[in-house]
Amino acid sequence: MSEKRCDVFIIGGGPAGSIAAAKLVQAGFHVKLVERQTFPRFVIGESLLPRCNQLLAEAGLLETIEAADFQYKGGVAFDDGEHCEVFHFDNNLGEPFDSSFQVKRERFDHELLKAAESLGADVEYQAEVIGYDPDAGTIDVKHHDGATSCWHAQKVIDASGYGRVLPRLLELEAEPGLAMRRATFRRVENDRRPTDGTDGYIYVDIHDHNRAWIWNIPFNDGVTSVGIVCTEDYFQSFGLNESEFWERIIEDNPQARARYRNARPLNDVNSLSGYSAAVKQLYGKHFVLAGNASEFLDPVFSSGVTLALESGAKAADLIGAELQGRDVNWQTDYEDYMMRGIEVFRSFVNAWYDGRLQRIFFAAEKDEQIKKAITSVLSGYVWNPKNFFVKQPDHAIDTLITMMDAR
């Protein structure tokens, strides 16, 4: 087995791995990145948040994404059939960015990884990590031709997404604490989009008294991603296959039925079940977990790519500081930091599924400052200490519900 060395070894070429690689090579480090698949490849998680744009800008990658001409996204709309509440990203608490993009991830991820490679990252496709020794700092890699090699790295970033390489190898998996849900999805073309300026927004349609919800993510080539999210029990209760279930829900939901009446499917229905994930720790001796390899909550607020970019960027910054001889407190500076943002999103996810958040969203009268605070969270700014939803998310949600009940 051949032996090679690098400063930082990255597992996975998704957004977390790409932004980490780009930042580290620009800081002067030798980065090796291995990706199990070939790119471009399909993956869901196609709706970005304004915080993503800020992170990309800070990594010198935003111009690459802007040049790709993705669909402009100015906000998010929630529709339960009786009420439609629109949150415009520019109505926030003064955040640095107030728009983002809807992206086909096969192209978005590829553009980011190519950019990291052009900056100097050593990228290898169809290579799989089959072993890791955190004490020795060695990574065993199996290449596409079956050959194996051993890499020595001062630090390893696991950005392997749903592959969750190090959580599996090091037995770091933990119970996510969220109900088992599934996403059933496909792409269509020729849908009927809003004509009020929100045609590029993601629309979330609430279905069957909050037993399911539908994402509607428009791309600028006339294609729309349409997914249905529900518990596994709800899906099984219909006794239908995935395609029949998708068609049934779209037909039964008035908003979706109107939007997709003349739409043409472009691919088979796919699904992803049991996607929520958690780990016992986000870092260890010589390694750090980033993106979906660490925590993944739920797609309802499009937090996945934001948390991936945030964790990849933060991991790169801290690794760079550490390799330059500066002190880094990984518990405070990484795990505690990331978990603060994750817990804000988790509180919103839980309040969404138990109905509290819909009550707040669809309230007839909302204080403008409250709406701005919600918009900042929905924009991915879940570390802003000036936002009362960030400081104490559960308390803030419950306090608003109590105030509403007292009226």
C-alpha cells in the first residue's frame, strides 16, 4: 500500500467539503479531497438561504455561483389553502445578504468542487475511505481501479454527507430525536407559477391538516422540484407505491393540483426515508465532522446546505488557525457554535410539526419586528445574537403562543 501525505484530508465533495477545501488551499495548505461518486450527480436540497451567499462570498466562491446563472430566490411562502404567508428575505434584521438561489444540486455541487480544484485542491473522484486511525492520523483509501493507498494528514474533515463515513467507522452515530419521515420527490416542467413576483420563491404547501407538506422549488429553465414530506406511517397508510402516492397527494392538495395541472414529469419518483441524523460528537483527535456527516434535521426550512457550508467554512478556519500554531478550543469554537445554530433550526422544525409555528406564521396580526426576526431565521442567520429566536428559540416560540392565546 502506497503512503502519501497532506495537511488536510477531506472526505466528500459536497458543499461542506468544497468550501473547506477552497478556504484551506487559499490559506496555503495541501488539501487532498476524495469523492466516492463521479460528478455531476443528483442530490436533493435544492433551495439555498441568504446565509449561504455570505459564506460563499467569504470563501471567494460566490462569483462562481453567480456566473452559473441559477434561479434568483427572494423569499419563502407558506400556504395552508386558507392562508398564504410570504416572507421576503429583504425584510430581515439587517442581515448582510437578503437573497439566494434555487439550484440543481448536480450542477451547484460540481461548480463548487471544480472551483476548489482550480484553486489548488487535489480532488479525486470514485475513491472511497475504507479505514481511519485517529491516533495515527492515517486514512486508508480504495481507488476506482481497486488499488489502495494510505494517507497521513494532520487533520481530517468528514464531509461525506449521507455516507457518514467517520460516524460509521468510529461508532459515533446517535439517535436524532426527530420522528422518522420520508421525502418523495420528482422534477416536472410546465408548472403554473405565481405571477406576483414570487415565482422564484420556494412555496411550502401544507397538506391534510399538517400531516404532510409539499415543497415547490422552481428553477429558471422551467423545471420545478416537487417533494412530499410526511411520516413513514402516513405514507404506509395509503397502501400505494411511491409514484402513486406522489400523484395522489398532488391531486388531493388544492394548491398543488392548480400548479401542476398541466405539468409534465421529467423523471421517476424517488424517495429518501429516515434522513434525520445525529452524532455523539462533532470532533475528535485529528478529525472534525461537517455537513450531513454530522447533523441533519429536516428539509422544511432548507437548512441543509446552509449548515453544510457553515460547518465546512468554520472547520477550515479553525484547522487553518491550529496548523498555524494558534490555540483552538474545538468544543467552544466549533461544536458549541454549530449546535447553537442547529438548535435554532431544530426548535423551528419541532414547532412546525406540532403546529405552533403555523399559528405564528398565519396569525392575522404580527408585530413587524417579530416577522423580521422570523425572516432572519428563515434566511439562515441562526447565529445572530440580536434575534430573540436565536437567543432562546423554544422560549421565544412558546412566549408568542402564550401571548396569542391571551388575546
